[in-house]
Amino acid sequence: MVALSRLERWPLYRRDQHRSDDHQGVVDGLFGNLILDQIPVTRVADITALDVLGIPVFTSVTPMAKDLTTHLGKGMDKQTAHIGAVMEALERVSAEVLDREPQKFTYSDLISAGTEVADPWCFDLPETTCYRPDCPFDWVEGWDLIANRPIWILADLARSPAVEHVLDQVDTNGLAAGFTYGQALRSGLLETIERDAVSQYLFYRRFELEPVNRSLARRIDLTSLPPGPRLLVDRAAAAGLEVTLEDLTTDLQIPVISCRLLDHAFPSASGPMQFVTEGWGVDLKAAAAATHAILEAFQSRLGFIQGSRDSYNQVPLLSGGQRDNSDELLTLCDFSEVPEMALSDREAEIEFIIERLQAVGVQQAIVIDLTRKSFGVPVVRVRVPGLSVFAIDSRRVGWRSARHLV
């Protein structure tokens, strides 16, 4: 008997064996409106021409959504951007209502019954949470990728927005759609790692009196970039925009890149002004992470120009000591110094990600299936207790951010 790998033990991953990994079926469904007709999207538009950069960006609109109603997708070609905008809408809509009926329990009862259950307090709940261990709440079953077994988790940590006020801010961290469950899982895991890195960086900048810790961020020498991201930087420069890239990779050793896009003469009602947009990217390959970060900064700029993005999570970040010149003191590094890992396939990549999580003390990595049967496109929520979410809600700090004060 052949032993199953970690990923193969996840029941949903085994369904991927019956799916085509060339994505063509889903692409045909989207462009043939077979899937799009099922999603409450009223408009998909190409907004590329609104900016001078010329990088494809599409927008999709879901006016009846419970939180975000306008979604953006970007890419090096229009089909990728189109699919990205629709997939973002699909994952957000899929998270609103669970296909499975949640079960009502108290945490105390689940523990007493010997049930495998994720402790809600491990997710750095805000102080305003309504959660109490002796009160009944909705629970759904997920899968712990580290322990290789089913585990129950609060439904409000899976769906979005929260229904029972376990969270009081929109939190879509780890929410991902994909052509296969494996692809969705990879994206969800990487997003939680990206948010953890950005959270630590923002936390240090927000609260430390000294300049940003050089171990948390390094300015990347743009002349050392590989051809892909370098082409995007050159395109921005040709449009009169200044690009800054920083390596935010943490002890997880999975590349996370930050991009800041500065326009010194952005047109406004009161005349030219300085305007900054930011983007972040994560991938096992450093060049891909940098490309994602730059494209996200381009997308954010276009979203602002379009003027139709939703505003949410209005809790202001707490003020603290931050030097205006802190960025100038960052170490300049060659892009070749950014760590990366080239692996043979997606299963090996996911295995590596989980091993890196365990190496820094993470004990659970939970994936919950949010796929809508009517859509037929895999959607998952990944929750990794221990990774910081300060970038999402400044009241949910977490030990990985707070440790920098010690």
C-alpha cells in the first residue's frame, strides 16, 4: 500500500484528480457565461485605458454583495485580468453564505466531548468580539493540514462578513478561488503569509521610535531585477512614476515583496499633487512575488482613478513614533539576495509552505471548503492561527508582531 502524502490526505484535494488542470473548462465557463450567469455580477469592464500605464485591469461589480461590491483583476494580458476580476467576485460571494448548514455548539461543549476544535482566541480576536467559550455559536468543519485530520472552527472565521459578531471588521485573509482545490489552497496559504509579513512591517513602523528594523525590510536595487519585473518598473518610469521595491521576507523564508508607486504630478482638483499607491506580492519564486507586487500597485492606482472601490475597515491605525526618513535608512540589497524555492509541482510547494509554518512554531493550518455547488469553482478559506493580521485590523496584533517590542 502506497502511503498518502499530506495533501492527498485532504479529502477535497483528491477531487482534483478528476479535474482538468489546464483550466480550460473554467475559462470557457467564464467567457461563455456558463459560470458568470450564476454569480450576481452585473457588470464586467475593462478599465485599462483610464491610466497611462497600459497594464490590463478589469473590474467586476456585485451590487447586492454584503461587503465589497467592486472587484478588480490585473494581469499581463486582458484575459488574465478579466478572469482575475471575476474570480475575486466569485470568492467573495462564495464566502457570504455557507453551502453547508453550520452546527450550533459552545466551545466548552466541544472540548468536553473530545472533539478536535480550533480555539477561537488563537486567532487574535478583537476585544469587541461577542465570542465567549460558554455561549453557543455556529461551527463548521475544516481540515487541519498539519495534523492531517478534520477540525471544527467558528463559522464566522470561515464566512465573510461575520454574522455572529465574532469579528467586527471585514477579514477576507486566506480567502481564495482557483481552478482546482490545490491552486486555491496554495493561494490562500500564501496570502496569509503575505499579510503576516506586511503586518509585522507596519507594526514596527507604527510603534518603534527607531527606524524600521533592517531585518524586517530591505530596499531592493532596481538595477538588479530580473527581466519580468524590470520591464514593469521601466514602464512606470516611462510614465513619470517612481517605483520603490522592498523585501519584506520574514523568518518563514517565503518571498514577500512590497511595491510603492509614487506619482509626483498626479492631477487633482487643486492641481498636481504627490500620490502614492502600494502593492504586495508573495510567491515561492522571488521574481513572481515582485511582479505580483508591482501589478497590485498598478491596480490600486487604477482603482483610485476609477473611483468606485468600496471603503471598509474604518478603524484607524493607532498613532505612534514613526520617522519620516526611516525608509532612507533601509539596507540596499541585490535582488538575488531575496530567498526563493523552485519546486517541481504544486503539491511539493504546499508541503514546503506547511513545513516552513511549522518551523516558526505554527501548530495549525486550517482549510475550509466554501465552494458553491451552483458555481462549481473551488473556493477555500485558509486560517493559520499565529500569523499576524495587524494589517487587516490594528487591534488584532498577534505575537509575531508584538515580539518586535521585546
